Amino acid sequence: MQFSVLALASLAASAMAAPQAATGCRFVITDKGSTKALTSGCCPRGGSAKATIYNFQVTVFADKDCKFDQTPRDWTPVYKGSC
């Protein structure tokens, strides 16, 4: 799956602007310095989402109330998001 620079900019801008719907918050994880999405998804409101990415150098674009933390597990970084 590949996102354009405009799509990523739009997601980043929406993360800073409007309040999110009750359904949750969106996220996109890309290679650091790239616009190619490694994964994307939605974190349910009041819940969490996990993404296992085989790369420690990534950028996470997420809505402002979606927090992502990197947790290395068996030499594989796991990014856990909650909102």
C-alpha cells in the first residue's frame, strides 16, 4: 500500500485539527524519510492497536489523541497505539 505525500500531509494536518469521531483514531507508519506506508489502520476509541514493523527507523503519523510507543520484542520493534 502506498500513500502520496499529500495523503500523509492531510492525515498529519487532520491530527492537529478537528476532534476525532467516537470510532477511534487513524495512524500511518512509514519508513523514516519516505512516503511509502508500511502499515496503516485505526485504533478504536478507548482501546489499542499493535503494529509489528521489521524496521526501527520509522515515522508514525497519527491523529493527535493516538499515542504510539515502540516496544522492542525479540529484536522486532512492536508499535503499540492507544487512544
